[in-house]
Amino acid sequence: MASTKSSRVNPKYKKRYRVRNWHAYERGLRARGDVTVWFADEALSTWTPPPTRCRGGQPRYSNLAILTALSLRMLFHLPLRQTEGFVASLLRLMDLDLHAPDHTTLSRRNRDVLVPALRRADDRPIHLIVDSTGLKIYGAGEWCSRKHRKAHERGGWRKLHIGVDDDGYVVAEALTQNTVDDADTVPDLLGQIEAPLRRFTGDGSYDTRSVYTAVGEAGGTGVEIVVPPRRPATASPVATGPWAQRNQHIERIAEIGRLAWQKETGYRQQARVEGTFLRYKRILGGSLRANGFEAQQREARVGCTVLNKMLALGTAQSSAVTA
């Protein structure tokens, strides 16, 4: 008889939540599929860039026009040629005297297009929650590598590292090779955040001295770091600064247990970044379409921008249901 994996929490003690703003949230969900949201007036007014006043060929499409086409490509899962036809049909329906970027231009500009930094709506202190996931890449020799069980340079995975705030917005991201350790990307993620850092949450892969040092330098002595120590971890008698918080976690886990420590410290807010990965792969897919690594990095940032725009259209406001 096959055994089923059950939750460690008794269903009687699980909290139930109910959405309180269902009508507004439903309007936001419908608006995510509205093409006019992604084809804004700002993109149309700056579709053609001004002359560069330099000799040689002039750019025909602005940076925002390329980003608009690439966002539509990711949102509707279109190849480059179908993206060209889709954008051209929208321009015809809107009766605009504009030309759609051809597929070769989109492929070339995808390697060097300027993607705006991920920003928040306000500058209040941030609770940064970080994690990573894998995105599939495809290459011409992937079938051969599977057949002959050999690694191929064009096939495999990339790692997408993101940092979200307590509202679920992606505020930092980095796409790396699959061999890069999660802890090594923390300085890059912290460098993308302009708001003051009040709290940092990560899973056990961020339990390193370098992470505590980088977070302490970015947030100062008052920043709270919530990272579960590894199972065989022991307290260090000479720990100082942010690294001393690890000793407190080790001692508290020994007193009340790991599950109770997670609830006490709010570590379970780590689920916010897991939910972001779920939305990314469900809406945009679990693979990268671009071939070059630079183009893949820009594609991942465009995808995070799309998720933030969708979240801004409407979010669910839920509260616990009391018996």
C-alpha cells in the first residue's frame, strides 16, 4: 500500500483565511489580461526615439518600444516572429501610423536593452525575503547530451535569485549560472535596494558568515536577520555584530524546537518568495526563451517587472477566520 505524505500540523490547528476584497481583487485579475495595460500611451508617444545627431544609421525604435514588445512576448508566450505580427496587428487595430519591430531587431536589442530597475512605490524600511529557483534553458545539443549522458554547454539550467518585500513585490533579482551559490548573490541583491533594510529572511542556504556580514553592512546594527541555522550548528563564543544573532537562534531552537522558533520569529513569511516563484512559472513559464546569457538576464528582469505590474493591478486582502 502506497503511503501518503501528511502535514506535520494537525488540521484542527491550521488557520483558515478568507479574502475580504474579492470584487476588487477579481477586477484586478481580469485587468491582467487587458492588452491596453501593457500597451500604454507612454510607449506609443515615445515609440520612435529622437535623432542621435550622430553619423550613421539612426535607431528606429525606442528602448520603451522594445520593452513593450518583449513584455507582450513573455506574457502571451510568443516566439519572436509571432510577437512581431501580434504588435503589428495591435497597431493596425489602434489605427496608429507606427511600425512594429521585426523579429531580428527584437533578438538583437534583447541583448542590450535597458531594463529599468525594480522599484517600490514608497521608501519605507523593507523586509527583504530571498530565495532562488531554476529556469530551464534549451539548446541544439540537449537531445545529444541526454542520449550520450554528457553535459552540453547550451543545455541545462539557470538560477533566478530574487528578493521580495513583505507586500510580495520583487525588489531585487539576479540570474546566474546554476553553479553559483545562493549566499554569493546576496551582496548583488542588497546593492539593488535603495530603501533602508530593517529585516532579512532566507532559508538554510544563507546560513553563512558572509551573508550576516553583508546584511549588517547594508542595514546597520539594528537589522534583524532570520536564517535557520543548519542542524549540527553550534554557538560560537567569539561571535560579534550581526553574526551574534545566529547564536541566539541556535539557543532558542534548543529551548523550544525548530517549528516553534519558525512561528516565533516569523520565518514562515519565506512563503512569500515561494509564492512569487509559483506565479512566475505559472504565468510566464519555467524556461528562458533567449539563447545568450546577457539576453537571458534581461528576459528574467522583464519577467519580474511584469509580475510587479500585475500585482499592482490588484491583490487579495485576506484575514484569518476565527471559530
